[in-house]
Amino acid sequence: ASNDKTLKLWNLETGEDERTFNGHSYPVNAVALTPDGKRVISASFDKTLKLWNLETGEDERTFNGHSYPVNAVAPTPDGKRVISASNDKTLKLWNLETGE
């Protein structure tokens, strides 16, 4: 997660940047992998969360609903939902498949 509005996937053995995820309009505050290791969720100052496909880099879904920056994300153990925390003083529980 970076202030340059991106996420990066790094190869731990080589130290190389394998993929850059672009799509947020403000700095990215937090990232979390889904339990299956196939997707990543990002939280941003742009008040959104994004669900990314780790293999393709595709932005699969954007979650809108917070009124201030989102600071933290945590997927549920079953990988079906994610919890977000924001400066708007709320926690939100999202359905990863429907976006609700």
C-alpha cells in the first residue's frame, strides 16, 4: 500500500515488483489478502475499498459507503465478507460478492 495511490505485489525471493495495482484516486492505507490467497482488498483515503484479482490485477469491485478515509480492512475467515474501519467513526461489513 502506498501514498502514490497504488498497491504492489512483490516477489520475496527476487525483490522484484511483479504487479502494480492502479485505481485509487488517493493514497492507499491498508491491504489484506482473502483467505484463499486469490484476491486482495485495499482501503484508501478516497473513501473506498477495492477488491483486486491477484493474478490479473483486475479491479473486480469498488465498495462505496464511507464518508471519510478508510484505514483498515479485514476479511472474514470464510472469505465471503470484509470489515472496514474509517475515520467516519464506523465499521462496515461488506459482502465481497455483491458489494452490499
